[in-house]
Amino acid sequence: MKKLWLLLGLLVGLFFLIPLVAFTSSSVSKEDTGYQVIPDEAIRLRILANSDSDSDQEIKHKVRDEINEVVTEWVKDIDDIHEARKLIQSRISELETVVDEALIEEEENVGYTVEYGENISFPAKLYGNYLYPAGEYEAILVTLGEGSGSNWWCVLFPPLCFLDFFNGTSVAAEGEEHEVEEEEETEVKFFLFEWLGWS
């Protein structure tokens, strides 16, 4: 009987505690989640690898590092999207040189294109708990060779490439199969039930 009264007391306590936890959780802002939302006015970088082979993916990362380093230096003291846009547009030929030199350094003889526009297509990407929707965005697009390999992208302005978006989960396009790993079943036991001998 004593255990039953104790159980009843715990249930009443939980009854008052659950709404408090729910209120606290709902009051947490997006800034507190650790995931930064991309601003409406942003300039992205998307790089399409020639293929998914290890060597082509390594080249994609090499090009990524070189372009990110150059553009980050360009815009480090800029806080106006129009100024950043004008600067990048005027220096596309310099980015082509960056890509060219990266490919020469890797001894890779593959064609490429570098373009800048407001309607570059991006796939949906799940980063942590935040879904970056598919759509057309303002971006620099670098296509290496056939451009049929996995892509990598980040936000160049404001500088958010450090967020490592490419480690997010690609969301399968409509009609595509999407493999999901099944989680192992976990047996859950409630200590109160065991304590009361109800398990």
C-alpha cells in the first residue's frame, strides 16, 4: 500500500512537470539549437564532382578549399550583399584561374565550368534537425568534367562554410529510393513497474 501511495505521488508530480518541460522546450529559439539558418540574401557555392570515384571526390575537395579560401578573403570585410555580389561577379575569371591551377596541381586533365547566377539549382539537404529545401538560389556553380558525382555546397556570403553543410544528409528526390538504416530494437523497462512487481 505504501508503494502505491508513492507511485500516486510520483504520477501527480509528473502531471505538473510535463507541461513545464514542454513550455521550456517551446521557448528555445532557433539560435539555441546550434544550427544556423541561411539568410534570405546569401551567396552559395556549389561544386559538382566529375564522378563519385575517390580521386574525383578528392579533386572536388581540393577545388572547394581553394575557392573558399579566395572568396572568404574577398568578402571578409564586406557586410553588404550588393557589394559582395558585385565583387564576385567581377572576379569570376579569377575563380576560373583558381580551378585551373588546382586541377594542374592535381595533374588532372578534366574540363570545367564556373558560373554565377541567381537561379542555380540545389537539392534538398538535411543538416542536423534543419531541412534546407531544394530550389534555385544565388550561387557560384563549379562543374568538374561530367558533373555527375556527389555535390558539395556551402554559403560563401555571409561566410558560413565552416558549418560543413556537405556532411548533411541528402534528401532523396521524389520517386527515388532512399535507403534508411533500421535501428536495433531496444527493450525498455520502467523501474517503477519492476519495483512494484508489475513487470
